[in-house]
Amino acid sequence: MLTKLREIEQRYEELEGLLSDPDIIAKYSVYQKYAKEHAGIADIVRTYREYSHIGSQIEDNRSLLKESDEGLRELAKEELPQLRKKLETLEERLKFLILPTDPNDERNVFLEIRAGTGGDEAGLFAGDLFRMYTRYAERCNWKVEIISSSLSGGIGGLKEIILLVEGNRAYSKLKYESGVHRVQRVPLTEAQGRIHTSAVTVAVLPEAEEVEVNIDPNDLRIDVYRSTGHGGQSVNTTDSAVRITHLPTGLVVTCQDEKSQHKNKAKALKVLRARLFEQASEEHDAAISETRKQQVGSGDRSQRVRTYNFPQGRMTDHRIGLTLYNLETILDGDIDAIIDTLTTHYQTEALKSPPV
């Protein structure tokens, strides 16, 4: 670890020199690239330098233990436990800081929410999760765009909604939200007050650039049809809705939220590109990226990563055994505690695993 840290420090110093070079400053794109790399390792270097400083202080205090002056020996003896504890804390932090980063962490994401088992109640909870994630995005100053949506039943629930979330480290924050989210509550239509259990699936896909996923137009079947609203009501009188089928993989994406066929096609292609990018990532690095099927499961109530229990005001994340009793604020978008705990858990697991 120390060898790697010294190499990072050397690169940091090299970048400092490059960033003060007039020739580099004149080349905006090159300068931006170096500046981003410099900022990306700054925290590691600061922590490593503090770690080295504390290590030097420990060595100095050990030397003082051999001094003839009893006062100096006592002072050194008192300081050593505190210095060692601080050194251990810094060492643990450095282990986290130099973990290999997910190359997708900086990307925007497509967030897909679908009602699973549970009928109308699942559709209503899909709407609750949509609200939770949009409120969280507001807290993070992210931009949210609805790519596609469809209603479920006659009581205002969602059958499916796909969002594009754009913002700083959106994928890094949301990637552990994938899976089946289970809800336990008494539906409004339940006369006898019985608790029902329903499920909603969530998938988080990193947005892909056009240059990363080459889609051959000959591999696409594009169907256009008239957009319809809830209950079959006509949204417009033109064939603006778009369904794109990627023939080699069988992936199907539909979009009808825009009145323009051109805009719906562009949005659908964005989603298709993200799904193909994720598929390619899975094939190339199965140890890092789970398959989309594993992400969302089948939508069955038993395949859950998280349970939201309304009678108890409780949220439990089953992957890490985290239970919180502030369900109302969680559904209002206050999910930092959940996301931070999940991130720490998976970082700790990564430390235990040998490098891939």
C-alpha cells in the first residue's frame, strides 16, 4: 500500500508542475483533464502526508523513550497511544481512498421503477418511490427528466416510469438502489384493516455515450403509433409514440411522453444505449457488474433488498441489516443515511476481496 501511495504522491506533484505550465494552460481540454486527475487524488495525498507526519512523530517519541530526562520520557509515553490510534484511523481511511473506483461512478443514470406483485397497491408504491427519488435528487441538486411513464389501475399508481437523472456522481450514489423494494401497509380499499404486501422493482443503469455503444440502424425495428393516456384516452392525433426493438438482443424500449415523434425516438434510443452498455459491461466484467435480471429480480415479494413497513414506520435494508424508524422522512427523500451505510458496507467488502 505504501508503495502505491508514494506513486500517487509523485503523480500529484507531477500534475502540479503540468498545471503551472503555460503550454498546458493554453490547451483547455488537456488542462481540464489534468486538473480533474489532480483533484481526484488530492484527498489521498493529503491523507497520506498526514499519515507520514504522524508516523514520524511516533518514531520521534520512541526515540525520546531512551532519553535520560524522565519528564521527556513520560511526555513521549503519554502521547504514543494517541498517535498510534490516529495512525490506525488514517491507515483505514487510506485503504478506502485507494480502492479501485467504479468507472461508471461519475455517470448520469437511468432509473427504472416498475410495479411488481401487488396490483394497484404496487402501482401506488411505485409512485411513492418515484417521489422519494425525485426529492432526493432535489437535495443533491440533480436534474431529473421523465423519459417514459405509464399509469397503473384507476387510482393514480404507476405501472412503470423511467427517469434520466443528471448530476454529480449520480450513479455512485444510486447504484445500490437496484433490486426489489417491498412495501407492507393497509391499502385504502381494505375494509378490514389487513396489511398487504406488494413489491416494486428498481433498476439503475449508467448512461452511455454514443461513441461507447455503436448501434447499427439495420439492427433496429422502429414502430410508431398513437400515444394514449390513462384509460385509453387519446393524448394526440398523430403517430408520435415510438417503440424500438433491438433485433440482435430482443431489447424493447417504448417512449410516448413527448408530442414529437422525433423527441420520443431520441429518448428511446438513449435508454436502449444505456441497456446495451450495461449488457456489454456485464459480459466484459461479470465480477463487477451484475446482470440486469439480477438487479431487479422477478418482482416477486420474496426477492427483496428493502422493506418499507408503514404500520411500524420502519424501513429495513436486508442486505446490510439496517433498520430505521423514520419512514415518513425517508419517503420524502431523506435517504443519505441508507446510501452512505450501503456504500461503506460494499467498500468494506471490497477491502476483504482480492483484486479482480
